[in-house]
Amino acid sequence: MMAPPLHPRASEQGFVIVAVLWILIALSSLAMIFALYLSASARAMAVSDLALQQEALVSAAVELSAYQLTLVSDDARPARGAFHFRMDDADVAVTFTSEAARLDLNFAPKEVLAAFFAGLGAAKDAAMENAERVVGWRTRPAPGSNDEEARYAALGYPPRQSLFADVNELALIVGLSPALVDRALPFVTIFNGSSDIDDSIAAPEVVAAFDKKAGAANDPFGGQIAAGGGSLASTDPSAPPKSAAPAAKSPCYRIQMTIGFANGRRTASDVVIALGDKAEPYRVLAWQDDVNPGNAPVVRRRL
């Protein structure tokens, strides 16, 4: 006996149920995709908000530092300082230091550069050669003679042969090892503007290349050590000692800040400013976020 055929109405109902199920599955998939999109968007917005917050905090630290530095006259302006503030649930520790604490790659004499590289571990001959190459990089050649350019032919780029535009150009100088460049970068600048330093705030690695006393200990090469102005200091024990007062002042300051956010994240930024006048109290010369605080030299007084 054959089964009775399905009623046409029951068949239509089954088709509708299947269609509804497919629609529900599609809607569920769409809801999952939308939820993932919202989650990714929320994370992206959180990162963006954190970056904006960091920029605002760094700007506030720069403004407060510039305010403290412009409150006093040039003669009474401190060579360094530090302070701390809270803003937007973040802790900000700030230090500012005159760029006179660093060796200026554009103006440091060759003898001082050689002593500096030797103090960082370079051998005598290598230190002298490195100093020659730094001077060659920043010096315009005489007409009809460009021996320095020939040294870079194999590297595929010419030497700048003008003032350094960035301290990271040290990595482009022929003969300087990456390890020596990494050691040197925390102690050099292009914003000092002087061939001398302020030895009351400079790191020992820099002060060692600028002996301020006549007849002091020998330089790393066993000869006379470079004096602050770039000339060789006299080894005559009867020569009167030079003044221990700071020899160089710079209108440029390096502001370093470490920011601790409420979510536990910590960032560090490095900003260099040049102090101006009442119309323009300061100008930002360099700004770098997410730096490694461990790369900053320890600024201390010479004992």
C-alpha cells in the first residue's frame, strides 16, 4: 500500500523552515564578523588614543621645561634640571640637560675626536683614522681634490662633505664599526654649537677627551691631551691650570621624559629644543618617541 502524498501546504512549510534556518545562519555569521570588526576597531582606537595622549604629555613636558628655562636670565639658567608631574592618569618624569654636555660632531677638533674614540675602545691607529674620516665627512674639499669621495666609491654613496644633519650619519662613515657607533651615539650631538663642552655636566666618556688641566694625565695615545678649545694642552708642570668653570654654554637643551600610563605601559621620548626670545620662546629641533631609556648617558658631575 502506497503512502499518501504530502500535502502541498506541508511541503511549502518545510521549504520556509529551511530558508529561515539559512537566513539565521547568515545573520549569525554577519553578527560574528561585525563583533570582530568592532573589537579590532576598539583596539585600534585605543592605540590611537594612547598615541595622542603620549604626544600631549610630551608636549606638556616640553612646555614646562621651556617655561622653567626662560624664567631666568641666560647667565642664571641651569645647565640641567629635573621635575615630575601627573596628567591624564599618567606619571611623567622629566630631565632637561644643556647640549653642551655632548660632543658636537660638527665642531669637535680632530684630536678630541681621536681621544673620544680611543676612550670608547678603539685602537690608537683606528681612533686616529676614525677622527680623520669624521672630519672628512663634514669638510668641503679643496677645488680639484676630493680624495675623501674615492673612499666611498665602493659603498655606493658619496660623503656629505658639509655639516652633519643627524648624529646617525656616523653609521655612514667609512671605517667606523657598528659597535663603535652604538657606543658613541649617546654622547654626541649636532646641537651644541661649540667645539667645547660643559665638563660639569658632561659624561666621563666625553670629559676624558677634554682634559681641562695643563699637565694632566696623558691621552689614550700616550701624548698630550686635547684641551677644550681643540689645541693640545701643555705638559709643562709649571704651567698654570686652566679654569674649572664651565667652558661652553648652549641655547639648546635635550629634554628626556619617561611616561608611565595607568595601564602599566611605559614609554620614553627625547626632544631637543633651542631657546629663543619673547616672540618665540623655543623651537623644537628634534623629537623622537619610544626611545630606549638605557641609551641615554648618565649625566653627572666630574669628581
